[in-house]
Amino acid sequence: MHQQIRLFGAIAVRPAVIALIPQFESATGLTVTVKWEVNPTVKKQIEAGEAFDLVIINPSMVQDLTATGKVKAASQVAFGRVGMGVAAKAGSRPLDMGSVDAFVHALKSAETIAYASDGTSGGYFSGLLDRLGIAEEVRPKLVAVPGGQTASAVGRGEAELAVVPVTSILAAAPEVVLAGRFPAELQSYIDFAIGVSANPRDPEAARQLSEFLTSASVDQILAAKGVERR
């Protein structure tokens, strides 16, 4: 049996999955190596030949990889979903995010707003600005930051606020705090699914990791890291 499982996943779920891996490794004696990119990049790299045993990205992307023979048919399972939030520097003035009007006011009042321009969350936020009719006013304030560094940019003083999945904000503590989640009317949940490679080095090991990550026993840890189960 191969002792190493190659996990390739989306940056948004990194904080939650990283918290679970030691438990899995201790229970099985297997080792998990990880690589993280924004959702579109994960898909592109796998399509280009990146070797992996297990992938965690958007469900539609797992389906695409299954259709092209990269992911094993019928191996897709739901992992969870992550909501969108606003990050602020620890110690900064509290923000009101309790309504659409308050949310819009916070965006208009901020001097700079970091967002993951190359990720799923960045695409949603950009479209949301258009829907709210504030794109012309807010877009000049936007600071494009590579995925995985968006929330941390606030802690480094590169932006006043950051719009990013809640998981990334919680992981950037204590320098960064969750100023608030998107109002319910504007909230967008990013869904994630797991797929097993069509050519895993060790099919049984990959299956074990997939089952562990989707088991009810880890729900509490995932929730604390910002991943919601349906």
C-alpha cells in the first residue's frame, strides 16, 4: 500500500481540511500531501496533467473532470459549503452588516477592499457590485489579491476590508476578524465536492480519505472553521 495520498484542493477549504488531516493520519498511518489553488486553477492544472489522488473543488468542476476521464465516475460526494464574509483588521471600528443597506454603506465607506480576483468568490463579488448598482463607485477601491492571501492583506494593511469566503477570514486570525457575513439576501454559498482520481496511486487509501472527510464525526470541526454541511 502506498503511504502517501495526494490531495489537491481549493484554497477556500484549506483551513478546514488542514485541521482534519492529523486526525486521519493518526488513525490510518497514511500520510496526506496537500496542494492548494483557487478553484479554476485546480481544474486547469488537473486537465493539464497534474497528478492527484483526491480533489476538492466546486461540484460542477468535479463533474467536468469526470467527463474528461480525470476523476473516477460515481466517486463524487458533497463536502460542504462556505459562505461569504467581510474581513477587517483586528481592533478596527465595528461594522454593521445586518442589512443590505448597511452592507452597501460599508463598501462605499471603505477606502480599499481586497478580493480574490482569480477565484470563485471574486467572480461572485464582482457581479454583485453590478447587481447592487454600485460598481462604478466601488470598483476603483478594489485591490486584486491572489487567492489565499486576500484576508491576510487586511492584516498587512494593504486594504481596509476584504471580501472573501468565511473560512479564509477565520484562518487569518488574530490579525484579522470577521466583520460580518453577507446579508442573507446577498449571501452566496460556494459548494465543494470531493472526487477520486481515475488513476489513484492507492484506490483504497483515496477512498478512506474521502469517507473520512465526509463523515459526520468531523462536522463540528468543519463548522468551527467555516464549512457548513447541508
